Amino acid sequence: MRAILVKDGKGPVENLYLGETTKPTPGPGKVLVKVKAFGLNRMDILQREGKYPLPPGAPDILGVEFSGHVVEVGDGVTAWKEGDEVLGLASGGAYAEYIVAPDRNLIKKPAHLSWVEAASIPEVFLTAFQALVVLAEVKKGDNVLVHAGASGVGIAAIQLARLYGANTVTATASTKDKLDMLLSLPGGATHVVNYKTQDFAEEVKKITDGKGVDVIIDFVGQSHWQKNIDSLAYDGRMTLLAVLSGAEVSNFSLLPILYKRLRIQGSTLRARSEDYQAELVARFKREAFEHITGSSGNGRIRTYIHKVYPWTEIQDAHREMEANKNSGKIMAEIV
């Protein structure tokens, strides 16, 4: 089969190329899907550069989210049959014509979603759902702060917070265009802050009448750490999903964590067990998936696509993500 491979196993964007590799076969409990579209995620860049530790048994082909149709099922699989249209999550291998995924990690593709829209959902929405709903336990009336608001996960988290009844949802981003977009989305942010020109801790205090936010979803790490602690209300919860600005924090007092009774949890999704992922997918399907429509739909949650590339232009797609130009998902179609 054809797949996007990395010359020398790792390297710069120029090392990505469309080549030939062995077509996988589905083992027990697995399903083989012919891929129609796949999503790009920042972890793909790290993996390409050799900086992302792969889970045991994960294929070295990039990509974890996809849409397509079932072509073969492994032993014990009864929920799916040849021809079923699905979207799904895998531990790797989505930048390819065929991918093997656990049967419980697949969701039936609704007819109202295009292949690209369907493939844009699994990683970002499941990551946001896990961080916001499962771990931070967002509830009606909470005040929420979402960093990297214009990213795929950020936009998903903003909409999920609104779905679950958040009182305010403040999003941070670095440009006026991104901030304006986040305010304009149906079900988008109620407030926005430019983290480069404004102190987001001071801004959320104004927005919440001095209380602070109950939930923070953060991808940034070091540069935002102290302001995140300052932003949190008593009994606040923060989920840390990445450390894009760095992982080392110095000269930090632990007292606010103690006195404000803060709960801070790091989380990844790709390295979780198959059982954990399956339970997460099942809960997401029950509580949120039915509310998702395409960007032109009228559902309470929408998919937002920044740009779609043919997979023959995968280098350009990676450059777009590396430049942090996207508002929404960067996607690729297999042609």
C-alpha cells in the first residue's frame, strides 16, 4: 500500500514522502479500514522529528485519526462489517491507504458529515472531552479558560464547555484574527484574551468578578504556569495536555496549590490502554457526539476545518502546522 513515510526514520519536513509499505492485517478485535481522509496533529511533527515516544506496538507511520470504510474485520469483531463507513482513533498509521484500529475505537460516520469532517473529530474531540469532562469534571455554571483556543483541541474544548453549561468560556490566542474568529463561532468563546499583549490572569479575574476560573485546559506549560495558578479559583482544576513553551518551572511557591485546594493533572491519550480508549469513545458517543455537525450545520457543536491538502502535499501541510497558522483543523485527503 501507499503511505506517507519519513526518510531515515526521522527528520525535517523535507523527509516526508509518499512511498510503499506493507499493508496491515487485522488481528483479533481489530478492523482494517481503507482511509479516505486523516487529520494532522502537533504530535505528528514531534514524531517525525523523533521526539515523540510511541506506545508499545504502535506503527511508525504518522497519524492517529481517520475516516474511511471497513474492508476486513478480525476474529471476534461483530459490530462492523465490510463497507461500513466509520471514523476512528488509532495508536498510529493514519497517513496511509489502510489502517488497523481496535473495533471499539470506531464510530459510525453520520451521513451529514463529509469524509474530511468526520476525520477531523476523533483526536481533537476525544482529547478535549477527556481533559474537560472526564478529568476536570466541568459542570454547569463553571468558568472555564482554554489556552491555544484556535487549535483543533482548543475549539473542541470551547464548544464542549458551552455544551456542558459553562458560565463563561475564555479563550486565549495570539492574533486578533484568531480571537475574533473564536468569538464569532456559534457555541464559541464568551470572552477572549491576547496572551501576548494582555495578562490573562488579570483578565479572567475581571471576567469572573474576582473569583477566578474553575477549569483550565492548558497546552503551553512553562510560560503560562504562574498565571494559570493565579487564574484558578478555590477548588480549581487544571488539565495539562502539552508543554509547548517548555517543561521547567522555577521559583514557584506550592502554597497556592495547598490553600486554594487546586487539582492539577497531566494527561495524554495516545498512550492510554485500549480499554481506557474504548470506554472514553463510548462515553463520548453517549454524551456529545450526536451534537456534532459539519461547519455548515446547525448543531450545538461544529467541526472547523482550516485547510484541506491532498496527501501528496503533506510537506506543505506540516509546514502550515509548524507555522502555527491554523484556526481549526489541518486535514489531508487520500487521492
